[in-house]
Amino acid sequence: DIQMTQSPSSLSASVGDRVTITCRASENIRRYLNWYQHTPGKAPKVLIFGASTLHSGVPSRFSGSGSGTDFTLTISSLQPEDFATYYCQQSYDTPPGTFGQGTKLEIK
Amino acid sequence: QEHLQESGPGLVKPSETLSLTCSVSSGSISNTNYYWGWIRHPPGKGLEWIGSIYYSGETYYNPSLKSRVTMSLDTSKNQFSLKLRSVTAADTAQYFCASSTRYTILYWGLGTLVTVSS
């Protein structure tokens, strides 16, 4: 079973900051990695798929990189609506599969 | 764009079976491009993928839940279902149904809260 580990588990930042979240897979998942944003009371939504491809309608301040076992999600300049919980998810071995434990991004 | 809506009891007793249905509109569950799945969000914890089912009936389950989960399709009603047996308080969660490609979850229902309690 592929395990996904995110860090940090929580993060405090200010509007305008640049933040990076990392995700590590327990084995090589090539580029089968998605990032989702989850705001309380709403359904999660996909931000990035295939490790680095921005989903339609997602602002360009979001970017993803990585391959193999190590991946990052970067938000270049935080906006108020970006304070949420972010999850990585691998889709290498199952359609689609396991999530990381989440990174809660809070306002400093 | 797919629209999905979960339905089912909001309260289930310990040791019983949790049963949820997802109704799909604006599309067919026989669409060969999509997988249909369930994800849950326990209070204070992260998202947990439960499993997915393809139009052919092929299923993929989270190994940690596999022994208790069954997913199925009802093409006549354009619905798919989840059954989770022998529930405990740890199964209390917001349950989401979703549609995905082989690789990415694209559309989600709004979720339904299921509480396990006597």
C-alpha cells in the first residue's frame, strides 16, 4: 500500500506570503499526484493534477512540482480565500487513491 | 459538469451497516470515462479515500477498509451505493460521493454526515 506523508501538518502565514507544502510518497508514483483544497462546509476541489498541471479555473498563484516520491505545492502570494486545508493524493495504484493527512493553512 | 448527491441515514448504531446512495445527474454512471467513488472526512481528521467503482462493476477499495466495504452500481437509477459493515464510532464522518477520471477526482457531492451512536 502506498502511504502519503505531508508536511507540515499546519502552517500559519499572512496574506501575501509565499508558502510551500510538501508531500512524500512511500514509493515511486511517477507524476500521479494531485492536490486538493478543502474549506470547511464545502466540497473539496482539485487544484493540480499530474503533479504540476493546473486544473481549469485555478489561479496561477498555485503551482506544483515533483516526481517520483517528493512533491511540492506552492502558493506564490496568499490570498484570504486560500486559508484552507490542502491534501495531496496519489493515483498511481488505484483510481484514484490515498490522501496525505492534510496541511491546515491558517492566518497568522 | 456532473452533479452528485448523497442520501442515507444520518445515524447508525454500532455494529450495524452504514448504507449510502449517490444519485448522479447531468451524466451517466455507464460513462466509460469515469470512476465513481466515496471519500469520508472524520471530525478533526483528514480525508480518507474509501473506494471506487467503474462502470463495469470493477471495484477498488482502501486496504484498511476492504474487509467491511461493498460498493455497487444501479444503472437503472443512475446511482451508486456504499455499504460499510460493523461500524463503530470511528466511522462517524462526513461522507462524500465523487466522480473521477482514472487519476483525478473532478466532481464531489456536498457530503452527508453519518454519526455512529447507540
